[in-house]
Amino acid sequence: MKTELNSLLLESTKIIESKLKEYMDAENGYGLSEIMSYSLFAGGKRLRPFIVLESFKLFSHSNDIEKALPYACALELIQTYSLIHDDLPCMDNDDYRRGKLTCHKVYGEDMALLAGDSLLTYAFELIASNDKVSDRSARLATACLAKYAGHAGMAGGQMVDLKSEGKINSYGELKKMHSLKTAALIKCALVLGYLAATDTPSEQVIKDLELYGENVGIAFQIKDDILDVTSTEEELGKPIGSDQKNGKTTVFSFMTMDKAEKEMKLLIDGAIDTIEGYYSADSKFRALVELAKYMIERTK
Amino acid sequence: MKTELNSLLLESTKIIESKLKEYMDAENGYGLSEIMSYSLFAGGKRLRPFIVLESFKLFSHSNDIEKALPYACALELIQTYSLIHDDLPCMDNDDYRRGKLTCHKVYGEDMALLAGDSLLTYAFELIASNDKVSDRSARLATACLAKYAGHAGMAGGQMVDLKSEGKINSYGELKKMHSLKTAALIKCALVLGYLAATDTPSEQVIKDLELYGENVGIAFQIKDDILDVTSTEEELGKPIGSDQKNGKTTVFSFMTMDKAEKEMKLLIDGAIDTIEGYYSADSKFRALVELAKYMIERTK
């Protein structure tokens, strides 16, 4: 990763974690907040909150990131809730995530279910309580988060995934699933950052942010599929070849490596084209451009 | 039930169901909306939305209930999500609710989990999309719903319930659990109705509405305990004596029938005292007063 992008991401992670701690420390929740915190501080990369902050910086004239932090943290809560529920025995039934026991393995399924529900609910409380933004911004951000996280967004994508198990028939269908399961929250991050900067959003900007998020999200998934066959276990930090072993539909179910790499490059070029024009000519570092490039350059 | 209260409730149920249908018909959700609708239209009494509408009418000068309907429906979505998740095998493991198969028995646990998550998320979308109210009202309503439904409210109450199984040591602890598990959403209904009527809420009014909701919610639970020992199976429509059979902590773990009836009456008198003053002297029918009375008069 480019040193600049890396240090920016590390700095953002520090800010986000400290803010998340502040939010969670203020809560009691009858033992629930301890369980919520267990998963919230289980080593997430905080990529989505980073995108919220970078989108905010791109569109804001104030650079007061306190305006965007509640939205960024809310999105991380949503991401964490979805992982907790995804790991449950009735879903993916995973015992470990990032080398740590999953929430239900430590606290039991009932507690994990409630902790997920509570994180999802608390996300909306953080948005509504963002007193650095206007009422209009808070309302638009609430609608945005609900739309991208709900049945027409991320949850819808999990539904498509569950229903289509082993029966994805085309690259188009695979893209649709990734668009909902992965790209939805990336789009959400971009729009939330924009809404922290303005409460009179332009439809064109939102369309462009969605296009960038869509392309980056799908390219990310293609890169995952590629790494699963080209990387080494040592480099990736997890077993390789697991997709084929698990009979998972990947991009290689529909195209060759050469074609997949071209498709990924096309998506990233499109994302960069879309976002580049929003950076001013004298901007020193174009984080969202570099992030898009990193999506295909990454080795893990 | 008083004929007037009954016909008002029936009328409200019709309005709520038609609005809920309108909301759900507009959605696709990749098959998720069908599952969400299954539980949403499984014969709920729509008591909480009714309270939203009646609270709105009490404080509004416009009587345009379209302003309050999105909030009322949002609360019903929350109620439904909590029932779906509560019925799951890792929670209460119930196969039937109101004589119908529970969500996971029809669609599977994974689908029920996602449908619950999606209803919870969609509730916030309905609040944010309420275009008959100000941005301020929508923001306050979002915060209100999140607070009462989340880890410091209803979800927290489920946590207390799970953790204390068979170990509730005092009437005070029992009341605390009912306050969170049951009264939280009743308080929420009252405050949401008020927030649909005004976006400059008075702290005193909110305190009074919370007191009314607290008392009515706890009295409701005491009445449930009483009916479980005094009613007949025919009248109640479900087996009686089940609390004792299941070793459940009830009000009778801490007091006699006589004392329980007095306690319930005291709570309801307090609720009526609190709300009565808000009705104008010439109001024809005081729905929230009558509702409080009904809580102890009901026979099922």
C-alpha cells in the first residue's frame, strides 16, 4: 500500500476507535454493551468509516471531521452487527473471525443475536444524536443508512446469497449479489460523508458516489477471488483455494483469469474517472483515487 | 371493553393495516419483503400504533393523522421484528404465535433472522421518510425509537430476562424487567405520537407520558399474571396456569392476589392522574384514560 494511504488509514482507524470507545463507554445496556464492544473491538479494518471521513473531506469546506465521526461510527456499528448475525449457526456458522472467537461462541447465540440487534439500533441513535449537523442532514443520513443496510441493500444481498446457493447462473447475477452484499455499505459510506458536509445534496454527486462505490465494491470481490487462487497461505494469512474447495461461485465460474483482471481494471478505471474530478487541481493527496488503485494492487 | 374504545381500536387497526400494506407493497427486497409481511400481517392487535395515534390526537391541533401514521407503522415494525427474533430457537424457541406458525418455522431460521433485521432497519426508513413532519421531528423520533428499542430499552430488557432466568429476587427487579421489556415500547408510542404533533417537545410532557407508559406497561403484565391463575382456558384462549408450570417468576412470587390487585389499581390510577389533565374539559372521549382502565378490566 502507498505509504501515504497507509498512514492516513492508520490515523483514521485511531480516531474512529477512540470515538467508538467513547460512545460505548457512555452506555450500560444491562451487560449488552460489553457484548457489543467485544465484537466492535475485534480488530476490524475500519475501512468503511475511513471512506466516510474521506468523502466528507472531499466535499466539506470546514474540515471539522467531528461532523462526520458519528456517521462513520454508525456505519461501523452496522458492519459489526452484520458480521455477528452472519457468523451465527443458522447463517455461516463460523467459530472464528480474524483469529478471535465469534460473538456467539463467547456469549451464546441468544446474546449474540441481541448484541447484533442492539448495534443496528444504536447506529441510528448515533446518527440522530449528531449535534454538529443540521436536522436535515440527520434525517437524510438516517434514510441513507436504512436504505443501504436494509432489505433493498445489504440484508437483501444476504438473502440473494442464501437463496441462490450454488445456483448463480451468470456474471451479472454474481455482480448483483456483490453489489448488494458488499458495495451497498461502501456506497453508504460515501453518501454519509457527503451528507455530513452538506444537507442540500446534489443528485448528480450522489449518483457519482454510488457509481464509484459500486465499482470499487465489485472490484474488491473480484480481487478476493483472484487472491484465493494466486496468493500463498503465508501472504494471505488464511487458507488459499478455499473457494474451489467449498464449491463457491466466483468470478472464475464465468471467465478466465485474464478476463477477470481486465474486468477489475475496467471497474477501477471507471471509479477513478468518476471521483477524480471532485478533487481540486491542487489537492495534495487524492485518498479515494488511491484507495481505488489499492483495491487491485493489494496482496492480501 | 367499552364499546367506544373497542370501535376506536378497530378503526385504528384498519387504518394501520392498510398503511402497512401500502408500505410493504412498495418494496421488493429480493423475497425478503414477503417474509417480513408474513409476520407483519399475522394478526397483531396493533396496540402500540393505536397509542401513537391517540397520543398524536391529544397533542395535535391539526388532527391530520397522516403525520403520525409513519411513526405508528415504524413502531409496529419494531414490535414485529422483536417477536420474530424472540421466537427463534436460540431464544424462546416457539413454533406458534397467535395460532400461526412462527416465521422461522415457515421460512427457516436464516430467513427469519434477516427478516427481523430488515424490519428493524425499515422502521427507521419510515421515520426518516415521513414527509408530513419537520426534519426536527424526524430526528427526534429517530432518537426516540432507537433509545426505547435498543440496548437501554427493549433489547436491554430481553437481556435482563435471559440473564436472570429463575433468579429474580424482588418485585423491584421484576418491575425493572417489565419496564424495559414491555413498558419501553409503550412509552415510545406515546412520545412518538407527541413528536408527530410538535417538534419542540416539553420535557415535562415527555416525563408525564413516560410515567403513564411505565404504569400502564407494568399493570398490563400484572394483569397477565392474574389472568393466568384466575381465568379459564376457554376465556383466555390459551392454557392457564402455565406460569407456575414453567416455573416463571410472576408477581405472585412476591405478593398475594389481594396485594397484586391493589398494586395494579394504584399503577393505573397514577397513569390516569398523569394523562387526564392533558384532555380538554369538553373532550368527548378520553381514549388514553379509557385504555388505562381497560388494562385492569380486560378478561383476556
